[in-house]
Amino acid sequence: MKEKVSLEETRKVAKLAKLEFSDEELARYAENMNRILEYMDKLGELDTEGIEATIHAVELETPFREDEPHVSLPREEGLKNAPDTREGFNKVPRIMEEH
């Protein structure tokens, strides 16, 4: 099996998602992702020209409604259950690394 997702890439994704795994678990996840991608490549080889879809995961019809203005929740009430706020906004931990 040709590797598309390396162990290091798997480790980076886990770190960005703030997940901790052992080296054994990371290796297993990398292998599983590579198997999934290999299967997707096989599906991509199929000739589906002229074949209509017979089922969809979601309804294709989009329901529309009139866009009517209304009074929204006061900011203070919207933030009252937030664990940490600053200057009227939710304060959350930084997840992006600076480059």
C-alpha cells in the first residue's frame, strides 16, 4: 500500500485537534486513513458516465422562508454561561500557531 498520509501528518492533525494518542495509536490511525484513501482511489477509477444518482444523503429541495427581522438575544444574556469573556466576546484558547 502506497502511503498518502504519513505518521508525522497524523501526529500534526491530532495536535491541531488537541487529541493525544500513543505512537501505536497514531500508527494505526495513519494506516486506517491510508486504507480509506486507497479505497477512494479505487472508487474514483469507476466509469460513472451517464449513471444517474438513485439516492441522496440529504434532501435536494432547499426550504426557503421569508427573511423577517426580529429582536435578537441581548449580548449579556448570550454570554452569561460562557466560561470566559472579554470585551463582550467569548474568550477561547488559541489553536492556530504563528508562522
